[in-house]
Amino acid sequence: MIRTPKTLSITMAVDDVFKWPVEGSECRILSMTAGTYLEVAFDNDGYQRFYAGVGYPIRRGEQFRLVRFHNTTGGAVTIVATVSDAPLQDSRFDQTILGTINDALDLMTPPENQASIVPAAIAQTGVGDDQIFAARTGRKATWFEAPAGNTGAVYLGFGAGPITAANCVRIMSPRATWWPVVPFEIRASSENGTEVLHGYEAW
């Protein structure tokens, strides 16, 4: 039996670390009053960037017993987070309350609009980055592919740049694909400054 998700609301000062003793297999930050991500870790694992509104599960078949939050936003922040026993679909969650029916139905409605990436060389990591898609409320799908002809990787990230190999949330090696559904701005840099990216967004 899956237990009811547990919810936490806490205000953290800059550079604070909060330890939440809770069992589960997925953690999600529902909302933040500042910034777009928080450094979060399960048990004794290293910290990772958790973006608001995105669910982050532990390895399949495992459960964590402690969630550590580290405020690296540069200022005080109030977060609302939830932990569940099993991964929950993004379409079942709103960023401010659990499971609004309207949002679930909206995500199930076929998209009306679509925009494709115009392939062009992406700025080299450490030198610059490029906007792939602007932030969009109501985005229902994205799909990315790094073509086989790329000689190096493409680094994708969310929010304000620059996105680099060090702070990206996804490394796209040649032939790799990815399909996140998030409302944030999506930016990219590349390993050599010559790599391109194929894909589209729908809303």
C-alpha cells in the first residue's frame, strides 16, 4: 500500500542545511519563494540540484530515510516539499498544491502549437550558451536529440545561464534523446562549439 505523501514547509536562511527524517522513494519541491532550484541529497549521498516542480526518485526498488536541503540561493527562501513512497506523475501535481484535477486534464489535452529547433552550432561551454526555448507556462511536451554527427556532447539546463558542463542537468552525447516536461527556460552549451541539437516543444 502506498502511503499518503508527506509535505514539509520550511523557511531557510542563506547557506542553511535542513535535515528531514522521512522515508520515501521520490522527493519533489512544490514551490520556492526565491530561486529555481535547491541543493538536495538523500541519506549520505552527495547533493544534487532539485528544480521546483520536478520529481526526483531514488534508484528503483530503494527508499531513502533522510532528505537534506541546502539553501544555496543566496538569500532566505521558503520551500514546500513533498515525499512519496512511489514516483508520482507530473500531471498529478501542481507546484503549489497536491493533485489539482484541472492541471491533470490540461496536460492530457492534445497540444495546439509546436515549435522546432532550428539546428545551429551551440556556444562552447565556458565561452557562452544559447537559449533553446524560452520559459513557457502550459508547455505539454519537449523532445531533444543530439544527432549522431556531433563530435562532442551538448549540455542542457534550466533557467538563467550560462549553462556549462559543470552545472547542466543533462549531458547529451551523440544519439542521446531526452523529453523533459518543465515550464522553465531551457538553455544549452556544447563541448566544442560545433555541436547542434534537434527537437521541439509543444503547448
